[in-house]
Amino acid sequence: MKDIYQIAVVPGDGIGPEVAAAAVRCLDALFGPAGPLVLREHPAGAELYRRSGESFPAATYAACRDADAILHGAAGLPGIVHPDGTEAGLDFTLRLRFELDLFANIRPIRLYPGVRSPLAEVAPGGIDYVIVRENSEGLYAARGAGAQLRGELAVDTLVQTRKGVERIVRQAFELARSSRGAPADGVRRVTCVDKANVLRSYAFFRAVFDEVAAEYPEIEAEHGLIDAMAMYLVTRPGHYNVIVTENMFGDILSDLAAATIGGLGLAPSAEIGVTQGLFQASHGSAPDIAGKGIANPYGTLLSAAAMLDWLATRHADARLGAGARRLRQAVEAAIAEGVLGRDLGGRYGSAEITEAVCARLG
Ligand code: ATP
Ligand code: MG
């Protein structure tokens, strides 16, 4: 336990500053002026690059590396790219992800009472599962190192290492073991999503999954092929508890999953490694709605609650665990009482939603 936790806040681009401000406001209201968090803002992103020629200053990187946790809005804007063609803003996420080895991308998918899901009919018992996406390997690890041959042929490489698969699968089983919820049928299970019937790399992922699964006999282990899973997450979402999968499949499935619980605006995410965690909503910078005051801050608020939970466990600090619970309950209460933005069929703006949550912090 520490007296004070340093949080590096990186608002970023588009709606990033709006949703980050909402999180800062709620965290301030949660703990009051003498609270355990010191929230300090640091610049990064495409807008900064446009203004200054730099998208990820060394000082911001150092602050993120040395902080106890990182809270992020969103980074990147269409058309603002570095001379080598890579998106300005993307380097923020990727450098932190790879240099701080944030190997696990944890995305809870939960349908809150008060939100209309297109799947309400197929999931009478609710939707409440977690996607654990491998964040450091797979098809995305090469980061543009793929090859293109004279406009005729292009190749990318999918890499899975034993170390990489083992640690993400273990993370998934530990989560299933410790998590409060289990699916409607009460069975704790971890589902490995792959394409093991066609590709060697995925067969390897599955084989390592099976080895680790044997260490957790009390948790049901099952396999799902990615194509079938795209169907099952729509037709029987109530079946799932923890889903573990390779980087790109996790990327795709988590957008699909977010749509089933009310959209990207509600979906939180945590990218964690051994020593550092980066917390941000699942959505991007949504430039189409930036500056209009209508961005949904709930995904970022739930990410801030996940940050408190992660810090609470890591530092055995009950204050933070209690704070996470209060913040989450306030979000749930506001949603249940119909405090919804336009993305969810409501009429509230970002600031009104934020104040509604603060008012319910108790
Ligand atoms: P990225 O490439 O960073 O993942 P993206 O292209 O997937 O970004 P997002 O920025 O995530 O796109 O947004 C997709 C659309 O979803 C936006 O155009 C916006 O209309 C909507 N959206 C995203 N986040 C929110 C939010 N917090 N509140 C309301 N609408 C949102
Ligand atoms: Mg996206």
C-alpha cells in the first residue's frame, strides 16, 4: 500500500479529452481533495503532432513509464500521419504496449440493466463475460514489417511464442477463478478462440491452452473456432464467462461484443503487463462527434474503475477497491435510471452524464 498513487492522464485526440476529463472529474469527486490519487495530464497524439511535429514526447513517455497507472482518452485522427505513413497517435498506444510489455488486453462485456441490447431476446439471463485479448504477438506483432512484392504479392507473419500464449492463457484462467460472475448456467469456463483446424500458429495456441487448462481442473475449458464464435457471441452470448484469444481475433470480437451490449461508448478496456497498466475505453477518438459534448463517457469511467481495481490488488489497498466499487455502482445506477447519451437512445450530454455519476457516488 502507498500513501499516494501517481496517475499519468493522457487525454489525446478527438473525444479523448472529453472522456478523460469526465474520468478525472469523477475520480476527484470519488476521493475528495485529500484522496490517494495524483492525476497529472500529459500531452500526446495526432493533434499535438500537427501543432508541434511531435506525437509522443519523451517526457510523456517517461511519465507513463514511471506512473503507477496510465489513464487514457483516445489517440489518433484520420489523415494525420508521420512521414513514414504511420498514424500519428498510434505510436502512443503501440510504444507503450510493446516497451512496457502490456501483454493482456482485458475487455469486460456486460449488459447493464437500463440498456437495450439487440440481443435481449437470446440472452434473458444477461450478458456478462470478459474477452482476454493477447496484446503483444499474433498477426499484429510485426507492426508493419510485412512485405509487399512489386504490387503483386503481400505477406504478413503470425507469431505465437510459448511464453506469450502461456501467460495470456494463465491470465484468463486466473480471471475465471477470481471473478465474481459466472454465466447464467453457473459454470465457470474459459473459451479458447482460434482457427486451429487451418493454421499451425493457432493449433499451437490451442495446444498451449490445453496444457495450461489442465492446471485448472475446476474450470471448464472449451474451444471455439473464430468463425463460429462470431455467430455464437450473437446467438448465445449468455454462455460465455472468459474468452481468450490471439491479438487480431480479440480486436475483431471485442467490437462485435461491444455492439451487443449497447455499443463502443459503454465498453471499457485494460491493457496490463507485469509492472504497468493502461486504462482506456475500447473506442477510438471518434472525430465525427468530437467537440459536440455528446461523447459517452461511461466506457472511460468503467475503465477508471478497472484501474482502481488493478491498483487495489497490486498494492493490497482496500481504499482503492472500495473506490472502484462505488464508482461502478454510481455508473450502474445512472444507467439504470435512464441517464443515457444519444448513442444509447437517450438525450444526455457528456457533462450531464458525468455530473449524474458524481451525484450518485454517495
Ligand atoms: P480506432 O481506429 O481508434 O479503433 P474507429 O475507427 O474504430 O477508431 P471509433 O473512434 O472507435 O472508430 O468510433 C467509431 C464510431 O463509434 C464513431 O464514429 C462514433 O460515432 C461512435 N463512438 C465511438 N465512441 C463513442 C462514444 N464514447 N460515445 C458515442 N459514440 C461513440
Ligand atoms: Mg476500432
